[in-house]
Amino acid sequence: MAQFLPNNARPGSLGPTTAETIDEGLRSYMLRVYNYMALGVAGTAALVLVFMSNLPLLKTLATTPVRLGLFFAILGLGFFAHKVIYSGNKIAAHAAYWTYCALWAALMAPFVFTFFAKGQGVLVGKALAITAATFAACSLVGYTTKRDMTGWSGFLSYAVIGLIIASLVSFFFITDPGTSKTLSLLISCAVVLLFAVMIAFETQMIKSMYIEAAQYGDNAINQSAIFGAFALYGSIVTMFQHILNILGLTSGD
């Protein structure tokens, strides 16, 4: 995590730390991460409702060029987020996080709207409940496990890339409705399983980041909390979107 620390950070600013101090600080830090993440999810939900209330804007967001633009904007911001968040600029760090949340809201709004338009709004609530329960269980595993998950980084990265490619192939090249539906279901199932592991991995990573950030003071800890929330937020909204897709494809309506 050293490459993510601010350039002007210097170790030792907290002085000697005891196990009790670390334990207390870790609980406070993790609570900050989850609070940032929860606020991001709540903000995204609010923006989705705003977008759904504006039909002309919603139609624009549903067009293929805009959807692709939002998709690649999210990927790009996700790739460069650590550099922005750990730049030492608090405003830039928050701007990156909240922009990320807004982009996700714009991307998801047309998709969520289709369920309400078909009278399947209850599926949105079910997807939220399933996602929340799955996230809580997976994050708890990542926080409490003694197994070092660092070695999983490469596999998870390549798996995400593979699923992105599969999604793009399905979007652009699969025209048969039956085949497209089957492939979409398979991709969504794979995404949910992958991101369940990803949440556990990220939680352990975020926990480990605190130990190093604590050497550099409160600013580094806060930057790590924002970065941790950024990572978990991306995983939970991705999982929600695909759980909702699974419920929609298997509802029989």
C-alpha cells in the first residue's frame, strides 16, 4: 500500500503505538470506511430517483453512446482513483469518490427504471436486501479471517477483466434474444460470486491499510478510509446491479 500513501507523508508521526491503540483506532477507521460507503450508496439511490423522475434525461442516459461513455468513465475513474485520493488534496479525494457515485447513479437509473415500468419494483427491494446481507457476510469474513488473501489479487483482477470483456461481447455481438438472455444470466451469476470474494478481499486489504497508514497520521488514515469506501462501494453496486438482473431474468414475467 506504500505507493498509495501521500507524497509528503513521513512515518512515525503517531509515535509508539500499543496493540490497544491500534485496535481502538482500527474500529474507528473501519466505521469511517463503512460510513463513507453507506453515504455513497444512499447518495446513489437518491440520484437514481432524481434521474427516474426526469424522463427526457432518463431517455438520454439510456442511449447506447451515453451508456458506454458512463461505463468507460467509471472504469477510468476506478483505475486512477488511488492516485487522486492519495494525492494529499482532501477536496480532490472527496470529488473523486462522489463523482464515482454520481456516474454509477446515471448508469443504473435506466436499468432500475425498467423494473418499475414493468411493475416489478418489488424486485429492486429484494435485490437491495440480498445485496446488503451478502455484503455484510462477505465483509465480516474478510475482516475476521486469519488467511492471507493477498495472493488472490492477480486472479481477481484477471477475472474482472474477463467478465468485462464477456459483457462487452454480449452487448455488441450477441443478437439472438434467447442466447443473449442466457449469457446475461451466466455473466451475472459469475459477477455475483466473484464480487462476493472481492468484498472479502477488499475488506482484508482495507484493514491492512490502516496498520501502515497509522504511521503517517490522521490525514493518511482518512485518505485510506476514502479509498477503502471507494473500493467497497464499487463492489456493492456492481453486485446489486447483477443480483437485480438475475432476479429480473428468472422472475418469469
